[in-house]
Amino acid sequence: MLKVENLNVHYGVIHALKDVNIEVEEGQIVSLIGS
């Protein structure tokens, strides 16, 4: 299992991700696509 809580990502002054939560259970396939 993979669990991420309250993830925040900044690119300089840009707040790209704010308080993101993700939980991936065993056997699940997850893809994150972005630019």
C-alpha cells in the first residue's frame, strides 16, 4: 500500500498541488499525468 497525505508542491511562487491525499491499495494500478 502507498499512502500520501497533505502533499504540497511549489514551483517557485506557483502552488501546483495543495493538500493532495492519495491512497493506493495492493494490486491497484494508478497513473498521474501532468505537465
